[in-house]
Amino acid sequence: MSDIIQLLPDHVANQIAAGEVVQRPASVVKELLENAIDAGATNIKLLLKDAGKTLIQVIDDGKGMSTTDARMSFERHATSKIQKAEDLFNLNTKGFRGEALASIAAIAHVELKTKPQGEELGTQIKIAGSKIISQDFISTGKGTSIAVKNLFYNIPARRNFLKSDTIETRHIIDEFQRVALAHPSIAFLLHHNNNEVYHLKTSNLRKRIVAVFGVKMNEKLVPINEHTDILSIEGFVAKPEFSKRKRGEQFFFVNDRFIKSSYLNHAVVNAFDGLLEQGSHPSYFLYLTVPTSSIDINIHPTKTEIKFDNEKALYAMLRATVKHSLGQYNVAPVLDFNRDSNLDTPYNFKSSSKTASVPTISVDPDFNPFKETVQKEISFPYKREKQTESWESLYTSAAVTEQEKQSELFENQQEIKTQKTFQIQRKYVLSSIKSGVVLINQSLAHQRILYEQFLESITVKEANSQQLLFPVKISFSSAEIEMIYTIKTELENAGFSFDEFTKDSVTIKGIPVSVTESKITIILEELLNDINLEVPDASFSHFDVMAKSFAKTLSIKTGTLLSEKEQESLVNDLFSCKEPTVSPFGKSIFKTLTLNEIDNLFNH
Ligand code: ADP
Ligand code: MG
């Protein structure tokens, strides 16, 4: 049999390689912009026609190329950026594979003009389908201009495969934004069909982000800053209330290179945990700097995925840093809770619940404002004085008290007390605020309060623990015991103390102050359940799951009657939370109704 294997001609090999590097006009944009940056440009222009299908031109003021280099730049594996394999592990440039220009020249009409500083004449090369068409000396400015015309002209299948101009333009703008965000000190210009789309001046990070995404972005940004030996993190995350229904403004840059990483994304989203509404995505612009030797960029032709040496440590640090910043900048919206007394109810309710007495079932003498409520819940049903709930009684009661108020006014002013909150259907608490009213879901509000309390006591300060008079022995399966044992330290941080572990039981001698004895079993069971449901990621503490779980189990539920005092402390505690707007599970806690909105209800 005769030999049948032969080497592919260069232009065919280039075309095949091009398939990897150039998927669409946006890929060309990325490669050309990166080359300009690698050349040290401080001004970069991108000109497009027809979503890049007709023309993509990048003009830079970088270092330019000599005539020989200009010619060489179109050869496959021709690069000035690395020389030996080891250099791959110490990359400081965007490019290094030396295949972008060769690939692009294989599938388009390319016109290169370039001149290094100090030369009198520059070089112009025209090339199409990997064939040099012309080479001339020309007079041109310092730097390089590369025009890529009629992309995929010789591969109709690929050309037909391109999407509408709108979609291809979107892809290009995505690439452009990534590069522009990674290099705020470089000025960029983007024109499409002779219209100016972006004109970005040299600036700093914050201003660049705002210039790219619009002035509204400015107020949304929370700065992030952390520097350690293995990692520096800088940049911004957008406050949770500005999170998006769609993933969008999510940017990671590693050593100034935009990268995609679902792993790191997970770390950030995790740091927002409990602050985001379900199904919404946080915006972020995070710039990581790591030693070049600790990453491998060479795993993907478009270089948007990279491998880190110590992924887990990065994850932990990223998560902690973002979480910290969110906390520090107290991302909660400012709600005006200085009540305007004019808008407060004039009704002088005699506290109708003042005499409700609570059966004591706990040996715990310590007091927590909400524990009382928790106990009440356990001790249902119990008798309370009749609550005025129907509108008729509200009316009568109001009429009476209005009179009372008048007379009292002259006698004993201290007696006058206006109720500031109302409970509705044992589910909501209505409270008057300066701008109108706020309607709060009591159970979700309490979840948020407990969640933050637990999180703080577990992570920041010594948790308050109460010693039980008689240690409690609780039975569990051995798998459950195993699990409790592995999170023992965290549970201790939360305020638990343990006496003895056996194969199927644990003896508990101390519990967090906000927990009652009767609830120990259920909260531990719920916790184990929740931990099992979490993404298994053993490298992370269960603090957050724990705080959520406890909050969920211990919060007052719908159906619990709250005294006026309890309602008030619920409102006050909620609004001293870092993030009063959403429950730890992402549900809206309250809605406000402004006076205007109320007025509108009657303006028909
Ligand atoms: P790589 O960027 O991986 O080195 P490319 O094919 O993108 O490969 O470019 C090949 C070479 O051409 C580069 O290494 C660089 O020396 C030169 N080059 C490309 N674009 C420019 C530019 N805009 N300015 C100066 N030199 C450039
Ligand atoms: Mg390149």
C-alpha cells in the first residue's frame, strides 16, 4: 500500500486553527485589542462596519513593528512574547500563542500598517487567505493599524453561521467592555458605522466602570480591597439591591485579563448570601492579582479560562473579602425611621394586650426580647385579652380614645401614648414612618433579625451561652452524631456546649441564649437537614447555613400574636439590621406605602 499521510499546506492548517481562535467578529476584536495593549498603546481606536462583518479595524499608538516583524507576525506560532516553554508560566502579556494574526489572515482580507518609533517610513502589508498580496513602505504614524475586512469571505459556511448584526455587535461590545474595564489607564474609542459608541478617557477604575455602564453605576458600587501574599483583590461589587434578574455585569479579571470562572463566581454569590432576592444576580467588577507562576492560562485557545494553583484558598479569601466589604459599607438602604408625629396615628389605644402573662417553661433566667415570643408560640393556646381587630371596634375604640385623649391632655400628659404599630392578621406589622407606612412580614423580619444575631455571635463575638440546670441527652443516628461532631466547634461558637458524645446520643449542657430547651432537638435536626441540602463543600465552615437554619427554626411564625411592645422591638430590631430588606432566604420582608401612594388610593 502506498503512503497516504501528508502534511497539510500552511493555509489549510491556518484555516483550521482559525476555527479555534476566531468564532465571530468579536473574537477578532479581542485579539486585536489585546495585541495593541501588549504593544504598550495608550490610545486605542476600534472602528467597525456592519457588526464587524465588513470591517474591524484597530488603531493603536503602541510600539509598532519593523518590516521583518510585520511580515513575521502573520506566521503561525510567530510571537515576540515568549521564547521557551518555561515562559508560559510567567506571562505578563495577553498574547503568547502567536496564532491570532495568522488565523485572522487565513479567513479575511487584512491590511496592516505599522511603524516603530524613530523610523521614518512604516510598512504596509496586505494579505488575504494567508497569501501576501502586497508589501510596501508607507508613511504613517507611530503604532499599528490592522484592518480586517470581509471576515470568513472564504468560508461561506462560517459566514452564514454568523448571527444578526445586533447580536454580533453585542458580542463585540462585550469584548470591548472587558478590555476597557481591565485597562482604565488606556483611552479607548469605539465607532460603529461611523457613530461614536464609546469615548473612554484615561481614568481610574471607578470612573472607568461608570464611564462604561453609565453614571447610575456610581452609587451602586461598594469598594473591595484586600492584599495578601498569594492574592490581591481590588474592585467593586454592586450593592445587593441593584442585583440583576439576568447575569450581566459580572467581571473577573486576573492579572488584568478578563476570565470566566464559575467557581469564583460561586464564591462571590456566596458572600452575598441572604442579601439577594431569589433568582437575582449580583454585579461585580473584581480585579485579582496573583503571582503569574500560580496560574495556567494556556488551557483554552481564547484564554478566558485559567487554572489556579490554590483555587480553594482563593475561593475562601474572595468570599470573605466580599462579605466583609458588604458588611462594612453597611449596604442596607437608608430608611427614614424618624417618625413624623403628625403622621402617627392619633388613636390612643389602651394597650389591649398588656396583661397577657406568659407561662414560663424554661429554666433559663436570661432574657432576650424575642425569646418571650418563642415561648409563647410553644405555649399556644393561651388566653389573651380580647384584641380589637375588626374595623368596627377599631372605630369605636378610636372614638372613645379620642375623647379620652382630649381630656387627658389637660390632666396628665405623660399618660398620652400613641400606638405606633399594629398587627394585622397575626402576620404583618404595620408601622407608621415619615414617608407613609411600612408593612412588615413578622416571620421574615424575625428571621432576618435572628440570622444577623447568630451570624454575629458565631463569627464575631463570643456567643452568649446559657448553662442548662440538667444536661439534656438527645438521641441521633450515628451518621447524625458524626455530623454534629464535625461541626462541634462551630456549634460551640454559636453557644452550645457538649458533655458527652456516644455512638447514638449527645449530651448537651449549654445552649445559645436565644434557644429554649424545648427547641434543642428540633433546631439540631433542622440544622443537620439544612447542612445536608447545602452544596457539599467541606472546605467551608457551616456558619452561614447554621445561622440561617437557626433563624428559620426559631423565628416567630405567622399566627403568633405580638404585643405592642413586641411589635415595636421587632420593627426597631429589623431596621437596625445590616440588611433589613430581604430575609436570609431572599424574600422581601416589607413593603412601604408612601403618603402619596395612599393619597392616590382616594383620588378617583
Ligand atoms: P501573540 O499575540 O500571541 O504573540 P499574534 O498573532 O497576536 O500573537 O501577534 C504576533 C506578533 O505580532 C506579536 O507577538 C507581536 O510581536 C506582533 N504584533 C501584533 N500586533 C501588534 C501591534 N498592534 N503592535 C505591535 N506588535 C504587534
Ligand atoms: Mg495576540
